[in-house]
Amino acid sequence: MAEDFLRDAVKGIKDYVPGQTPKEPGVIKLASNENPFGPSPKALEAITKEGKNLQIYPDQKSLFLREALGKKLNVGEDAIIIGNGSDEIMQIAAATFLKPGEEVIIPENTFSLYEFVTRIFDGRLVFVPLKDQAQDLEAMAKAVTPKTKMIFICNPHNPTGTMISAKDLEDFLNKVPNNILIIIDEAYMEFAESKEFPDSLKYVKNRKNVLVLRTFSKFYGLAGLRVGYGVAKAELTKYMFRLKPPFNVNRLAQAGATAALDDKAFLDKTYKNNLEGKKYLYAELDKLGLKHEKTEANFIYIDLKRSADQLFLDLMKQRVIIRPLTSFGLPEAIRVSIGTKAQNEKFVTALTGLLKA
Ligand SMILES: Cc1ncc(COP(=O)(O)O)c(C=O)c1O
């Protein structure tokens, strides 16, 4: 079909580059920051039970899940909107609020969906470079113009794992005019170890221009189920509900996510494993002389100072899949998800062998 058949916005959109999926048994995937223990067992049990109701459409607004989340987060359920992954909430937010030509401030070298949703709705992209692998909030605040409509913040930051502290976030929120929607993507917040990590829901309560995004894909082990959510003042979510596809979250997803919220044993195990894995990987990377960032997430950013694509291919041959960050604009860096102890050791053995070869 001729290119001139397309909307202009579509021409500028690049295909999404996902982590590679293992095609044979025995290959380990440390490329998409998934939970190395599989799905929450309580979620699995609930999904199996819910299977017998699949002839019935799902609840349009995921009521039970919103009630359960509301209790857990101590916010009213009107403040919560559930999506087919948090990706979908980003798209709904842009569809609801972004007018063509309005500016969207995004950190450089970040999760690609922010650019994607901006482009879909003909927003103007304003990229702000990272500073020492972290988001430069001062520069982001300076990038605000009368045309700015949205700002995306990713905390902890994918792919570098760095954090914005409560104090820095608060200073930033105080600087930015309150007619700009600040979207704080916290896909990895449950893994954060630092005491300085912000309680962003506090800002949702105090301000009408903050939307916090979270997901069941990472900590809860449910990436394949596709459930994420947004939390904002009800005066924002009520318009987002209008733009939400009616049955966007299926019955299995609603049941599974609700059950996963209470799966304390699984969540504790996941958190503890991540802490231990990160300590182990820091130590091994230090021994190899590789520069890496301190992470508040379930992945580690490693600055290779050589071709990430080549290392990716070499590691694939050793049956380990990691994420080269070329598609993030960082061709000499990789991101490695923290796996089980055995997976982390396999990665380190493979990497050591390649670096010494
Ligand atoms: C920063 C960030 N936000 C959002 C997502 C998407 O999450 P979901 O699976 O809920 O769409 C990801 C997934 O990799 C991510 O890294």
C-alpha cells in the first residue's frame, strides 16, 4: 500500500523492539525484566477457577480489582483505571489529554512507549538527555514551554535502574505548572530498596496533574496476562474511562491480578531474590571491571564500552538472552534482568568466558 495512504504520524513510528524469546529449552531469558519465578501461584489458581466463566464478558471497569487495589493503596477506586498492561494506560492518557502539536517532555534513552504514544496523537517530542544515567529533572523543568502538555518520568528508570528521590520529585512537581500532566511510570517500584524512593500516591492525593502508572507484569510475574493500572484524581480518570476500550481487561486477567495482590509468600520471595541477585551481580561485574549502575529495579545497566549487539549475539550462542540497548540509543550498553541464583550464575559464567576469550 502506498505510504501516502497513511496518517503522517504513522510514518514516524518505528516497530517496537521486544526482548528475544527463547526458542528452545535450556535457554535463559534475562531480557524483559520478567519475574524469574514464573507467575504468582495464587494468580494461577484464580485464573484456573475463572476459566469456567469465560462465556461471560469481563466486568467493563474491573471493579473487584479496583476495589482490592484501592484497599491496598489506600485510595478510592474512582482514582484507579485498569489497562491491558500499563502500556495501554499511557495510550489512553495521550488519547484523552494530548492535542495535536502540544509538547511532551521525555527523557532520552528511555522506555520507547512514551515516544510511541506521543507520536500516535501528533504530539511534539521534546527529549531531555540523561545526566549520569539518571533523569535530569532540572533540565526537564527548564524544557517546559507554554505548549507543554505532558511530561513522562520513569521511576526507577528503564533501562538504567536509577532512581528519582522523593525530595527531587517533590522539588520538580513544585516547579512545573499544574496544567501539565506529569505521568510517573513506576513499573518497577516494588523492587526499590532505597528509603529515598518517593511515595508518589501522596502527590496524586495533593495534585490534580499527576498520573501514576504501575503494572502486574514485573513484580507479580504476570507479563503474559497484561494488566497494569493508573492512579490519578477521579476528575482525570473519569475522562480516561471514556477512552478505554470497553472490555480491555479480560476475565482471567482481572481474577489473576486480584489474587496476586495477596500472594505475600511469592512477593516476599521475589523481593528477597532480587536483593540477593543484585548484590551477587554487582560483585561479579566489579571483578570483571565492568561499569554498572546501582539499580532500584530488577535489572542492571552495564556500560560495556564496546558493541552491545555483538555481545548479545555471543551470549545467545551460550544460551543466555540479554538486552542490548541499541534500540534505546545506547549501542555500547546492555540491560540484564536479575534472575534466579542459577540464572545469574549462568550469565556471569558466560560473560566471563566471553570477556576473557
Ligand atoms: C518502564 C516501563 N513501563 C511500562 C512497561 C510496560 O508494562 P506493561 O507490561 O504493564 O504494559 C514496561 C515494560 O517493560 C516498562 O519497562
